[in-house]
Amino acid sequence: MSTGPAERIRELSGLPIWVAPMAGGPSTAGLVAAAAQAGALGFLAGGYKTAAAVRAEMDAVRAAGARAFGVNLFVPGRPASDTAAVAAYVGSLRAEAARLGAEVGEPRWDDDGWADKIDLLLGDPPPAVSFTFGCPPPEVIAGFRRRGALVGVTVTSPGEAVLAADADCLIVQGREAGAHAGTFANAGPADTRPGLLDLLAAVAGTTSLPLIAAGGLADAGGVAAALAAGATAAAFGTAFLRCAESGAHPLHKAALADPRRTATAITRAFSGRPARALVNRFVLDHPDAPAAYPEINNATRALRAGAAAAGDPDRMSLYAGQGFRAASDRPAAEIIGQLAAGVPR
């Protein structure tokens, strides 16, 4: 007898706790392997990496003895329509970049190596694969399911949940989440998503698929609340940013514990997509960045790297969820152990 998606999720990890993918460096093979060894399900972040780099990380996770893990990919969108607004915004950053000894890059569109990474993962599928920024074509989902991989899609509204009905599970991301909003479309106001618990209830009314709660969860109480609201598992990202296995920049880790950093905000300033970050000077100075991803992300990459090299966290993308103050520098296994206190016995 074949098992359903909920049973497969439970088979992948002993605990209903997922370590969410964090692109740009924080997610490492070491973090994903540590999560697996502690009974959680960790995801490698395939975004911004070549297929060869993703393969190398998968090999490292397997070499560490991890039985179950996932890989997350970004679904490519369309080029920005307002090229004049993009050019004006990028031009406004040139002096700021020069002060950091950097240059603003070309605001080019790309598909993040989508076809190469799909081919890689279909040819050598991990136990789970998830998608952000949209739902992949039905034939891609069907291909992964034929190969035995659990397929998850990040959704931020009931409408997106309906569009992702072919998936095995839905990662329901509330507005409290750190880093990029997983919205299918990059248009309209940046901060109109519901909070996580309200969104879980709304999405549950449109689907019978298992739901993975994501967004602002920070502690065992968050696990308990998510499961009580009907989620099959709870996903955590920011909670692991400071841990020993995280690849986050040291300045990013320090900022999460800095008492002067008191708030987060949703901004398009760094990437052209809505993303929640610690409020710093760059966020405050650039409230009107246009909707243009990945064009702006590509344009600001060297500027952000220059800020890190200069020791200037006020111009780095310090992505973090609303529960950032609970992020700990303990090993990942200890953090998972603490979160597990929220799992009903």
C-alpha cells in the first residue's frame, strides 16, 4: 500500500521540524547534515548556485551520513517591465557603492540556472525538493514524484495554494518570515501577506494537502502553536542563522544579537523582491526600490559584498524574521532539541 504525503513527511524525519533553506550562504551542508542527525529535515538552498555547486553540497550531506534532506530551488519569473525605474534606482546606488570601493553591477535578468538544476535533481533526486517564487510546471512535479521525491511548494495565499495543488505539501509562509517572501508574483505592496496562523487557517480551507508552517517561528512555543493550528511540521530559518553550522557572515550573526537592532522591515532595497531584514541604513535610505528581481539583486551584489568587506553591516542584507532575537549561537542539534519541547508527546 502506498503512503500518503503526510506519512512520507513523517518518514523523512523523526521530528516535525524543518530547517528552512536560506540562500546566499547561511544554509550549508554541515547544517543540513546536523539537522538530519538530530531528527529534523534540513534543506540545502539551491538558489544563486550552479548545478555543480548543488551537486557538491548534496554529496557532502550524503557523505556525512544524512538519511533524509531536501533541496530548494527558485522558480524563475519574468524580466522587469519598468526598465526605466530599474535604471534610475541602480544609478542612484553608484555613489554609495563607490564609497565602499565597489561598483554597482548590471541589472540583468536570469533564470538562476533553472534547467541545469532541474536536470541534476531529476537525475539524482534528493528525498525532498521544494520550490519558492512560484509553482513549477506540472511535468516537473510529476517527474520528481515518479522518482520518489517529496515535492513542496511555498505559498503565501489561498490562491497560490490552489495553483500548487499538484504538490505533495505546501510550505505556508506568513508575513513574519525572514528573507524573501515566497510570493508567486512580484507586484503590488510588499507587506500585505497575512500572519502565519491566519494564513494557515485560510489555506487549510482550500486544500487537503499537508501544510508546513513557516514564518517568524522562533521557539518551542512556535512549534506547538503551528501544530495546534493544523500544520504537519514547522519550518525554522532565522532560528539557525547564528548557530555554529550556519554560513551566515559574522557581521550578520553579530547584528542579530546587537541590542541596537530592534526591528525588522519588509524591503525591496537589496533584491527588488519583498524581503524581511533587520532595519539598517540601506533599508531606511531606499524605501522605493522597484519590483525587479533578480535584476536588482544582481546589481547590488557587489555593493553588498563591498559592505561586508568594509565591515559595514548598515549596507548588508541582514535578512531575518520577526523572531530574530531568539536566534542562538548554540550548535544546531541543541537548537533542534529545544524546539522539540514543543512537539506533543
